[in-house]
Amino acid sequence: MTWSHPRGYDPMVACSGLWKRQTGVTIEWDKRSLQDFESFAVGDLARAYDLIVIDHPHVGQITAETCLAPLDVAGREAERAALAAGSVGQSYPSYNWQGRQWAFPIDTAAQVQAWRPDMLSAAPANWAKVLDLARQGRVLLPLRPPHSLMMFYTLAGNLGRPAVEEPGDHVNPDIGSRVFEMMREIAAPACLGMDPIDVLEEMASSGTRIACAPLIYGYVSYAIAGFRSSRLAFADIPPAGDTGVVGSALGGTGIAVSAFSKATQEAIDFAYWIASGEVQRGPYALAGGQPGHAAAWDDAAVNAAAGNFYMDTRATLEGAWVRPRHDGYMAFQQAASDRINLGLTEKHDAGRVVADLNRLFLESFRRPAPS
């Protein structure tokens, strides 16, 4: 099971076809919407599929539910060392939890900046320039949950006070209030119902006035000539503080193997293969994937085909922040996103919103025991 976008589906099908020719093993892929991908219970999918594409914040939950098979099997240490050495930022370790490796990165992303090179001479270099464009009605942001929380996280991290993963105040109250006011200043009502694909589709359409999405998960598809009528460019995030391009909320996906699979060895073999540098910079990237291995991010041909998407956003990826991953985080992510959006819609006091976020985070560690 993977997610329903050419970037998430096409490379899995293409690589599986190549794998069948090499090994004789057939792998068929189903897909789910981006919204389902971000919220659907991995445990339910593990009972229906051998291979599952997951997001790293799921690892605490899936470890507690024992629904995935760990990939750090004996005898393949050299292969794993090569995968770890090819990590873009924290992508590889983000799938390591309680000493085990639960997935391998096959797609790496973080909130970066998308812009129209036919409308702007360059991507906005800082947040002040973004605000100038926003006042002209030329900026759009994806704030449909969970992306409102992702923007909140990125701004907090970029201002030098990233959210804390341990129980306690998740967000510094002063920084959190400042971030919420920054979001209030720039968020148009339409943004609250848009995910990254919605925003990028609008930006790539003919006749649009939108020239910039300053904080959005990168989608290499839109940087490839011919994917849409207008080609987008991508750049590092525009700093809001004086810390550079650090703090973006890490995204991307990993390939995981179901603990209930009746073909565990075959599934693990495929996971190692598709995550390898050779495949990632070759057939995976060629099929429209957004690789998770540095061999592809560093490759001149891969960059040339994607308008330098990888080179132009690499610094942001290297400075990205890993979200909490404890069992209970996924429910918090939805509740916190909803709370931010309610605060924006109803013009709630920033301090009240941040206090609620910190309360919800603390509660996320107090999951009721199973009955």
C-alpha cells in the first residue's frame, strides 16, 4: 500500500516491474489518498498488505502494536550501513525507534519553498519578502490538518526554539504565541482547506496569481517539465529569524514490512533493494519518485531532470527537525492541527491556543490501557 500521487505510486509500480524481471517475485500496489496516508491506522493496513509505505511519526504506535517486522535483520549490516550513510538529513534515523529499524526511507521531504520562476526573479529570501507578496494576494499555504501544525513546527524551529519531544511544555509559550500570530497574519481563509497538492495544483495552473508557497512539502513532480502547464521551482525555506534555513518539519516516507506477512523474506529483500542508492538514483527517480537516498540528491542527471529541485532544497533537508514519534503522537497531531485551525478561524488569543497545544501534547502520553 502506498499513497495516491504520481510521486508516491508510479515509482513503486515501475520498480516492482523491474524487481519481477530480476527475481520473479510479483508485487502489486494499491494506493490511498494523501489525507488517509497521514491519518490511517498502520495496524489495519498491516493485516491486509505485505509492504506498506509509512510516515516516520507512526513508529511509536506501530512498535506498541507489533504490526511491523523490524528490518535490522542479522547478516545485512553492511547494507544498512550504506543506507544510513546515504541518509538525507535525519531521514534514516527517523524510522529507528527503541533500538530497531522499522522502515527504510524511500522518499525524503521537508517543508521547503515553492515559487513560479516565470512570475518572480527569485524565491523570497526571507519572511519579510514573503509578507510583501502575501499582501499582494500572491501567496498560498497548505493549512489543512496536519499541515497547519507542520507550519507551526517549522516556524518555531526556524526561530530557534523547536518543539520538545518529551512530556512537558511542547512549545515555548512566547515563541509559540509569536508563531501563531505570524500564521494569523499570512493565512487566507481558503488555506485552511488546502493540502500541499491543492496548493501546488493552483500554483501550476494557467491564469493563477499565486507566485509563492513559502512553507510547503516539496513535490518534485511539479519541478519536472511537462508535468503541468507551468513548471514550478523549489528553494530553501525563507528564514523568519537569524538561524538560517533550519527547523523545517521533516516529512517523506519509508518502506515497511508487515509482521503478518506470509512472504516476510521476499518483502524485506524488496525493501532493501528499493531503498538502495543505485535504485533510488536510477529507476526510482526516473519513474517520477522523490528519492530518499543522497545518491540521488547528489546526482547531476537527477537534478537536471527536476530543475535542480534537490540541490536547491538540500540545506533545508539537512537542517530539518524530526517530529515526536511516541505512541499517542498521531492522535495529538490531528487534535493540535484542528486546534490551530479553530484558533485561526475564530480569532482566538494566541496564548490560549499555545496553552491548549501544550495540554494536548501532555495528554498524548496518557493513552488509556487496552481493555
